Amino acid sequence: MREDDLIRKLTERFGSPHPRVRLGVGDDCSILKQNPGRDLLISVDTAVEGVHFDFNLLKPQEVGHRALAGALSDIAAMGGEPLAFLLNVQVPRNYLDKLEGIYEGFLPLSERFCTALVGGNVSRGQELALTFVVLGEVPRKSKWLRSGADEGQVVFVSGDLGRVKAFFMAQKLSPRGNEWWYMRLREKFAHPVPRIEEAARLRAEGVEVAAAIDISDGLSTDAHRIAMASGVRIILDLDAIPIDDSVRFVGENLNRDPVEIALGSGEEYELLFTVPERYAPLVEKMGFYRIGRVELGPEGVYDSEGNEIPPTGWQHF
């Protein structure tokens, strides 16, 4: 198949883009209308077979969904709204059938968040790699950074943690695939949702988010990033971390602490953020989980008893 025909086949299903997109796929560049009252967000994210996904565990559509969810999650972490994304694909020749399924996996998130594929590149390579450039925007002077945490603030997380790491651990239990606990684990692993809507709700309610990050490498690691960027001490209430019953089941059957699993579970794509104390009752009422506080002191992450929590999440090297 000719390259132009392949690109046309892969992209023709992506319909109406964000209204700010003036020109999408088809020319040498895409065109986005500028908004003088908002700042442009740009992020890049790569998913590589054998590192970030395995076709023995995921269908091609699920590979596409997870990869795009991870890329869009960076926009949510800044409190932004996605506009569009570009994709560079390196693909082995015998994977062209899988590639169509991967692109199909983009569609649910693309439609849900009104963010279309507007360009990219396809080339042949030895391994499958998907590199996204995601574009978003955020109100000027109110973007969320990692460096805004300060003494007296409250730490929140948007959802339960641990299911992704527990999914891999659960393979030791030789699941048939239809067990309640395995289905719960696989749901989070195969179909993560970037917390774009949750970020928009916080803005709509007037909540002043001081610092934020998405949990891509594990709660302990990403909380540590906020602590170091802000020059503060984050105290986590380990008993308050939301943990699904499926994670507890795996922990009990493998003699592992569910809290330890939750602290080290990456690719969760939940929001981890801090707010001034005056907003805490409202944020709790909105359904977010209060899991800690910010103090002055040695930079790092600690439990309520003063024990340091090292970053135990995902590390590429």
C-alpha cells in the first residue's frame, strides 16, 4: 500500500476537530486559531512495544486507547483543555493490520474530548513506536504547575490507585480472565481515562489548584516530584489512599501490602494536586480523595509517622 493511501485510510475516520483547528490532516502543516486570552500547552509522549504495551495483553484498539490517554493526561495535569494531537508512527511492515486497529482505538477519546488527529508521520521501523504531540490550552496566568505546593495545603487524588500494577502482579495467579477482580484490574489497565473532565470541574467550581501532576509513574514518585519542585514536605495519610477491592484481593493472595502496590503503580493517570485548606471541603464534596497535607521541612514525601516514603514507581533507566 502506498504511504499516502495508508495515511488516508488511517485518518479518514477522524471527523470534526476542535473548533479552534482551521486545517487538519492533508497539508504540510496544520493550522490552529490563536486565542489571545489563553496559553498554548504542548507535550510529547511515546509508547513503545515491549516497554509500554504488549499485544499478548492488549488488543490493538486498547493499545491505541492507552497510548492516547497517556498523552492527553499531560494536558489534564496542567488544568488544560485538549485541542488536537499529532502522531509519529514507526511500524514494522507486518504490523500494518494492527495499525488500523490502533487508530480505531483513538476514536472514543478523540470524540469524548473533541480533540482530533491533525497530522503526523508514518515510517517503517524494526519495532512499533507511537510518538504523540498533544496540543491544548489553558487560561493565561492560571495554569497548574508542579511548583505551587505550599505549607498548609491539602493533597488530593482524583481516583483509586494500584490497579495497573496489580494487573501485572495478578498474572502470577493464572487468571482465566472472567474473575471479578481481574476484570476490575484490566478495566483500569486497558481503558484509562485522562482526567480532563475532572480538571474542568475544578476550574468551573472556582477551586484554586496550587500544584498538580498526573500519576504516570506512581504516587510515591509523582508526589516526590511535586515536593522537590515546590521545595516542601508532603505528608501522605496511607490509610486514606483509595484502593480498589481488586487490589486488596491480589495483595492478600500474593502476600503484598495493597498500600505498597498503590504507592508504586504507574500509568494510573489520576490527578494528584494540592489546594489551600479553604477549598478542601468543596473538593471532598466533589468526590476527590483527601490523602495528605503539605508542610515545611526537609523536601520529600513522608507518612504520618514521619517515615520517608522513597519514590518506588516506574523508572525508565
